[in-house]
Amino acid sequence: MFKYILKRLVMSVFILLGVSMIIYFLIRLMPVDFIQDKINAINQGGATVSEETVNAMYEMYGLGDNSFLGILKGYFSWLGALATFDLGTSFVYGIPVADVIFEHMGISFAIALIATVFEFLIAIPLGITAATHQYSFRDYLVTVLVMIGISLPSFFFGQMLKDVLALKLGWFPASGLVNATASFTGIELLLDYVRHMFIPILTIVILSIGARMRMTRTNMLEVMNSDYIRTARAKGLSEKVVINKHAFRNTLIPLVTSLAGLLPSLFSGAIITEQVFDLPGIGNIALDAMNRGDIPFIMGYNMFLALLSVIGVLLADLMYGIVDPRVKLE
Amino acid sequence: MAKNKNYLSGKEIRAIAKENAKVMKRLEAEKYRKADESEYLTEMRDSKNILEIDKLHTYFFTEQGVVKAVNGVSFDIPKNATVGVAGESGCGKSVTSMSVMRLLQGPTGQIYSGEIRFNAKEKSGEEKVYDIAKMPIRDIHKIRGNQIAMIFQEPMTSLNPVFTIGQQLDEVTFIHNPDASKEQAKEKSIEMLNLVGIAMPERVYNSFPHELSGGMRQRVMISMALASDPRLIIADEPTTALDVTIQAQILDLLRDLKTKIDGSIMLITHDLGIIAEMADYVVVMYAGRVIEKGTVDEIFHNPMHPYTIGLQKSKPTLNSDSDTLFNIPGNVPNPINMPDYCYFKERCAQCTKKCSGEYPEMIQVSPTHFVACHLYDEGQNDD
């Protein structure tokens, strides 16, 4: 087991190297130029920047040479810094990338975690009822409702919820994370957070239930039609025990492993939802960085997600070994 | 099933769906109703029997139409006897056994009509006769796994892969004796594993199903069936998935057990050799109906229905001169919209004019031997 994990971790290093290479080259090929944008802004202010200064700025940011060798050099200098656990300094914010990530990750993580918990709590029972009452009115009703959820785009549905719940009914604040006009502390501050995060979380939960519910339903149906469920019934077990013990324990295998695969999405932030509700989450920041060509931040953010993905896949495999006795990890 | 021959128009499909929905709704409501015990208590026709199946009709309501998988099957299982049910694939053998266990997949599979009378023995020793076909599903635990146990065809997939053998065996003890302690349940499970001839029962007790071979798993299935001291064991092709040497062991085991538990066995198989060896009585089924039934001697030494004769001819023997195996020409008719004449007519070499007439009645040839064939009508009249 220990050997298996070690082997996987060593492999992960190579995977991450490959990922970093691809991301870095792609970013350098992107048609955004942080320096040019900055100079344009200065020019608009009326001042002029000399050619020399511009070139010096390109050199300073390490973007001077756009040939293949130049990009390669840039990549290795980034990699060299990474070896000393330095993700570099964000162009836009002027502070270390790691600080930017950790500053904005909390809010995204809180939203994603709460949304995921509710997603599982709602989708799994729905999927099980739909499967155990296949082709009944209940099954069709649940399926149609979650299908509507899957089909709605988040920018539209989020906007709609905001319009109804916040603007028309006024039950919740429309955007932002805290009430700027009041200065709450302690429990009041927490309640204020909850009020602000309610609609974004509701949006994410409704949109994501569908896939999880369909997955549970399909798995459950497959399990319910299997021979060992017939055996369990033939033994004289009550339908409740058959479903909740024998069938659910088997449905749990893909569900638990998919949970581990969710790890990166907990930290990546919901870009569109954060935009709609103007939340200072990591998704919002990442989109902004992308538009402005903040290379160190994009690299840092994506490598962070890549690392989480690799760990998530490893965790999923380890989970298999725990929940499915047929799987032996060697 | 007859995809190319019988195209259905949209109108017909809708008409079928509407009709099916109506019947299924009624039958499902009946299945899930709450009922007083008196509603399904009945009397045995013959107190020597443990199970009497009487004009059982089990239908599947499919999109193409109603499949009459079991279409008026009647036979008895006497106490302490082994009854073999023979027939080719799709003749309704397994559906009959599923009907007895009430394990049909709803809402499509339903017992449409008929009676399944079962002589149950309560813990108090009192005997009660239940009509299983009329029992609501919530009361089925009175007999399922308790009075009647079942052994399935596929030992490889019939055990839950995520629980150990011990967990799955103990469960049976707990169902029937909820007050049992963990140690008592384990003791009983190990005893059952010993009974079915498993070496190292302690080790098997802690194993997962995937760690055992097919033969071992089938033994575990049998021990599971035995753990509840059933009065009737239904073995649905218990040896089909096993290789021949293991087959013989499993059959020996079943025969031994019958004497040990003092119960009856309903043995479903398409292997006439197994029936000849194991059974006291034989029921031959064809396309959802019983076409001949009698004692093992009668069926093997004096088969009367052309289908039974054909079946026996198609059995491979070592000392025959012929290189090719006899086979009955043709196929089983489409189970949707069965004709109202003998279902075997198209494949029968001994057809007479009468065979185009309505489906033949069961004719009694001896006190125990019955056959459903027009060939024997006249003999009946002459006597």
C-alpha cells in the first residue's frame, strides 16, 4: 500500500512537469500583453513612455524574447523559482501569487463545500427514489425537474434568482460578500455572510443536482437488477433492508470515488456564478488575471489545480481500495 | 422477439400501453395493499402436498403486448418429494419459481390469476395454508426465505460482492431469530457451512465472495438456503453454471440435504439426466404450459407427449450409433398472441386434424400420469 502510494506520487511529479510545460507555452502564445496594456494606460493619461523604458520593462518581466528559446528560458526560470517554493509575484497585484490565491480561495472553497454537501444530500436520496420507483410518476417528476436544472445556464439562472429573490422580493442581498454600510462582528458577521452566499449556493446546488442524481439513479438501477439483490430478497429481508443495506452499499462505490475526484473543483471557484454575484472568489480573480495576462498568477493557479487533480485521482483510487473489497492496490 | 415479422403501428402500441397500464395499476395496487391474513388463508386440496400450483397465469406486460410466460400451469409438490421441472429455455420454468417466491420484477411482471397454495408450518408447530398468489407483498416475509428458500442459477453473481460470506449468512439467522447474539449467529453459520461440506468454514466465513470458486459459492448459496430450515427448497438450475465434476458434488449434496431437512425440493433444470437421477416426479413444460407430468418412471419409460419423446431423443448418449444428435425442428412460438391450438403443433411430427382445434385438455392416463395431447383423446373415450 505504502509502496503503491509512493509510486503514484513519483509519477505525479512527472505529470505536473508536463502540465506546467503545456500551460506555460500556451500562456506565452496568448494574444494578451500585460506590458502593452500597461503602457497604453499610461499613454492615455497623457504621459509618453520612451522606447527604452518599454524594452526595459519587457526585460524586467522576463517577456522580452518571444522566440522558442526565449520562452524556454522563461519557463526554466519559472521552474527554478518553483523549486524554492516561490510561485513568483503577480503582475497585477504586485504581491506573491501564493498570497493572492490564499486570500481569495477561502470564499470560493466555502461556497463550493457547502454546495457540494447539499448537492449530495439532495441528489442521492432523489436518485434512489427515482430508481426504486422506476417509470412511476415520482421517477418522471424527479427526472424532469433535475433535467431542467441541468439545462439552465448558470449566468441565466443565477441572474433570474437574483432578480426574484433579491431585487423583487428583497429577501437577500443582490451581490457582494458583506454589507458594506454596516460593520458587523462575531455572529452577526457570520449571518451576513450566510445571507450573501445564499443565492449563489442555491444556484450552484440546483444546477449540479441533476448530474449527480442521474448518476445515482443509473447506478442504483444497475444494482437493483443484479442477482445478489434477488438473493437478498429471496432470503426474506425486508425491502427497506434490501435497498438501504445491500443495494446502497454497492451504489456507494462509484459515489464515494467520484467524491474524491471533486477535490480540485472545491478550490477552483465558480467563475460564472462569482461574476454574476460579484463575489471576490478565486474564479473571478482567475478570469481577470487571464484577461490581463498575469502570467505568474495563471501559472500558479493552474498548477495548484493540477496538483489537486493529481491528488484527487490518487485519493479516488485509494477510496476504491477501501470501499470495494474486490479492488487490491499493489 | 419477432422484430421483423410483427411490426406494430403507433396506434397499436398506444392501445397496448393503455391497456397494460390499466391492468398493471390494478395488479400493483393489489400487490401493495394491506390485507388481513384471513384474505389469503385457504385449504389444501390434498393434505399430503406441501405446494399446490393451480392454473397459475404469470404475465409480462411489455410494449409489444402481453407475454404469457406462464399460462395456466398446475402441479403439486408432495411432502418430502423432489419434483423436477423440465423444459427448454423460455418455457416458463423459472418464471413459475419466481411466482412462487413472488420475486417477479414489477410492474411489468405480474401474477395475473391462479392460486399457489402453500402449507406453512409456524414456529408454534401450527400448520397454515397460504395462497401465495393473493398475499400482499408486505406479508411475504412469512414464507419467503423462511418456509421456502431458493438457490439460483448463477453462483458467481448471486452473492453480494461487498459483504463477507459470514455477514451474508448471519443475516439469515437474524431474520428468523432477531434476538440471536452475534456469536450464536456465527456458530449457526459455521454449522451450515460445515453441513454443505466446506472445508475450513472459519476461513470461508471471513472471505469475500470473489475469493471463492463457483462451486464454493454455490455451496454457500445452499447453506444460506438451509440456514432458515425451509420446508421447500426451489433450486433453479443449481448446476448449470458449474463444471461437471462440481455438478455431481452439488447434486449429491442436495440429495443428502433433502433427507436431513425433511423437506421438499423443486428442481428446475433443462438437463433430463439430472431429473432422472434426482426427482421423484417430473413436470414437463412447453411455452408456458405443462404438457406432461407424472412420476419419474412414467415420464422416462413411457413418455407420451411428442415433445417429451423428442426431448428424450435429443439427450446425448454414449452408446448410440448415430453421429448426429436428434433435434426437434422449429422454434417455440412467439409468446405474444399465442394461438388457440396446441403450441407444439408446428413442430410435431404426429399432428392430426384435431390438433388445429382448441388447446388440448389434460388427460389422465394413470393415477399420477397426465398428458395434454390430442393423440390420447380417443383412448380416453374408448375406456
